[in-house]
Amino acid sequence: MLSEIIEKFSKLSANIKNHERDRYSGTYQWRNKSKSWLFDIELEDECSWQLSLPSLTPDYQLYIDESDLDALVNKKIDPLGAINSGKLEVGFNNLSEKDENKSHVQRFLNVIFNKGTIDEDIKTLLEKFSPKADDVPSCPITYSNEEVERFIKTGSPCLLKKSACTQWGLYQMDEQEILNKINKDHEVNLLMGEHKPDEGESAEYRTSTLRQYVTSLLNGKAVNLSYMAANSVPEALYDHFEYPPYFDRSAFNIPRWWIGPQNTGLGLHRDLVDNFLYQLKGTKTVYIFSPSESEYLYPVVFGGNPFYEPSSVNLFSPDLKRHPNFSKAKGIHVELSPGDMLYLPAGWWHCIKNVDISWSVNFFAVNQRPAVLSNIKN
Ligand SMILES: O=C(O)CCC(=O)C(=O)O
């Protein structure tokens, strides 16, 4: 099995462009959780990526069990999920640079597995070419894919009613039918508390089986309002949904699903890639701000996910002493009901609140440039 994994790694090396080689050059040593050596990969400035013998002083050490490594190279879990869930740990010699190194490795893995490179220029371009807050005074509602395609070209969010998800098995099945399709030990990550980048606090997660979580959710007991946020949709469900029809399938990574009780959600942030969010069960409210409002939203630099940027503003109890310009930000909001699909163009800020028990699935177009910039050169 290891030889297949190594072969897949070699193929993925084609994703690494020359300028990335420079940025990520170094020796990455992969070990399993019991610390046995699996392989080293070495990326040098100008030359190709190669497998090498164990280095005594690797720049980065990555600890992952072989089964999880297999899931990672086969793109059944993504690097962000693997790190957040503790399946993949990153080790270094120099503990004082722990967070920085972890971010570096996470970014590097995004380059390999998601073709993910976001340069700072993208933010400027998104701000320049996306519609401004005044151009989108409310979220447009549409009933056709043709209209959605027009919004995608102009970089405007829109809500599609009666979307294609109403035809998916995943939409039509009830909770018990979904559970019956999935291995009963299938593990999920529950978000117990969001990170507080301003205060240097990381997000808190715990694990559970999907079965236990959904059962307690349905019994009204989802512990401390935990949120099953951004988990990879399990393979057993791959035949029960379709990818968004607007881009080629290869634009997307594995869809993520989001399940949680009333009042769970996610704080204000933005993703620098196009996103399609389908609502399967329950309702959620999404608060949205144009990239043109960024200067009022106090973005913070955080973590190693290059596609993600949080704001330090708490939308539900803003601290205007710390964030005085937030009072100038113009936002819109929209409610998603079962069967709806929200198109969130790259760079649009959003904050989520589940109104009742909510199940959603989203697709990030991590392998392509934001659609609004497709004809714009930087
Ligand atoms: O549905 C949610 O709670 C979060 C969704 C989200 O933030 C996203 O799709 O980017």
C-alpha cells in the first residue's frame, strides 16, 4: 500500500509550480503515529521533488497513520481537515516556531492536494472587480441555472431556489437512512469553540461518531451546541449527490458537510475561492459583505489555510471601541431553506447562524481562479 501512496505523491508533484518550489523547499519526513519512518520527500529550489532516504535533520516531520495517509492522497480527506482533527500532526525541532511551521506545512499541503495558491494580489483584484456593496442591496433570488451563470460571471452572490440538490439522494433521505449508508464507526470532528485569532486562541474540536452526534442532535442533546462544521462528506455518500454544474468537476475538492443545532454557525470570514452552499435540511441565515467592505471588517492573518481569512468582528455583538469602522460596513442577509443553493463568490465575507437543526453541503472551487477574475490578468 505504501508504494501506491508514494506513487500518488510523485504524480501530485506535477501540481508544484517552479515558484512554489522555492517557497516550500525542504525535507518533509513522513512517519506514522508510532513514529516509524514511512518516507522523506525533498523539494529543492530548482530541481524536482524527490523521495529520499531518511534525513537526520528533516525540516518538517509529519505524523499520520497509514490509513489516513491513504485517505489524504486519494483526496477523501483534505489537509485542513486532517490537521484540525489531529489525524495529521506536524513536528519540528524548534518549538518556538510551532505555529508558523504548522501553517507553512498546511499551506504546502494545500499546494499539493488542492492546487492551492493564493497570492496577496488576488484580494486586491477581487476588491476591484467584484460588485460593490451598493450594487447588491439585497441577495438576488433566482430560479434558473442560466441566471446563476450570469451572477457567477459578474461575481455577485445569488440564491437559487429549488436547486439541483432536491434531486439528490442525500436530500431525499431522512437522517436514519443517511446513517444506515455510513459505517457505524464513522468519526466526525465537532467544533466546540471557534478560534479567536485576536487573542491567539485556536479553535477547539472534539471527535464523536456521526451516529452518536446525529442521534443526540435529534434528541435535542447536541453537547454544548457543538457544530459538525466542514467535515469531508463520507465516501459512502458519493453516489448520492452531484457536483455543481457551473464548473468542471476538477475545479472542486471533496465537498464538506455542516450539521448543527439552532444557534450554531461560523463567525465572519471569507474564502478566497468560489463556493456553492446547498441547504439539505433546516434553515440557516447567512450574513454577507462585499469585498469592497473589507476595510471595515478588520481582517486578521491566521493559520495555514491560504483560502481562508477571518474577521475579528463579532457580528452579533460588535465592539465598536475596538472596531469603530465596522459601523460603516454595509451588509445583506439571506435565509437558506431546504433545496436552496447559495453562490458565494470568492472574497465575499460571510457569517452563518443556523436557525434550527441544519444540514448543508458546500463545494469550494479550490483548483481554479475565482470566476470573476477569469478574464483578468495580474
Ligand atoms: O454553513 C456553514 O455553517 C458555514 C458555511 C461556510 O462558511 C462556507 O461554506 O464557507
